[in-house]
Amino acid sequence: MATEKAIFAGGCFWCLVKPFDKEEGIIRVLSGYSGGHTENPTYEEVCLDLTGHYEVVEIEYDPTIYPYEKLVETFWTLIDPTDEGGQFYDRGSSYRTAIFYTTEEQKRIAEKSKAKLQASGKFGHEIVTPILPAKKFYLAEEYHQYYYRKNPEHYERYHVGSGRAAFQEKHWGTQHEK
């Protein structure tokens, strides 16, 4: 089986793991950092906006089962693509959204999908999520990996309390958590 990797930034990386992790064709979803200028950043450095990194997930997937187009479409339903300053109550550069492409084909697919979402008028504002060339992925600390499994009650309180669940329900009719 030939797998591929995709990298998405959508605010707190905890909230991007669960929706992808449960899907057939997804091999693993790792929390980490990318897009910055510091090697081997720590969570504390990233949160203090010292590194230029985004919180991201790196998804390893089987494209014959879960194609990149579907990854991108799912990603849009997990974020507010019109918010440049972060996501929901998480503010700052590490919580910005982005699609990091690893191939020209991923770039083409992401740009086409973004244009389609913008043309839909679904949000009534400009879609500001950038599509950027991938930079090195740095694995986040172990306690961040699959946080929703390790701390399900705290994760659920965070998902709802941050405003993400209500946003998903309002715009997509689902919270991706049921």
C-alpha cells in the first residue's frame, strides 16, 4: 500500500485529529508544528509566538480509499476559513489556518476547492486560509498525540467551549463529534 501525507493547520491541533482518525483509509494523524523558522520547537515556544509555527496535523492516508480531495473537503468543515487571527477562542499566529501542500497536485486540488468554497457564498466573507508549500513537520509532545482518546472529557469540553462545535453545527449541520 502506497500512502501519502497531508498537512493542515486549523487552530488547536487536538480538534483536527478525531474527525480524521476515525475514517477508513486514514493510517495515522499526528499533532505537530510546521511553517515556522525554529528547529525542534516546543509547545511553549509555539504558543508564545516565538517560532512562526502553526499547530498542524500531519495525516498519513491511503489515497485509494480516502483521496486528497476528500481530506480537503473535510478540513473546510472543521475550521472558520474566514478568520485570519486564529480559530474560535484560540487567538494568535500558531492558531491560524493553512493547507500545506506536499505536491503540485495537492496544491491544484486545494486551490480548486478553496475557489469552489469562496464561490459558494457559504460564509459571506473572503476565504483567507492560505495554501502554502509544506515545510518540515515537527512532532508535538507525546501528551498532545491523540488527546481526544487520552482525555475524552476535557477534549469534549474544549471542543464545545471553544465555539468550534457550534460553528460546525451552524455552517455544516454537524459537529463531527457525534
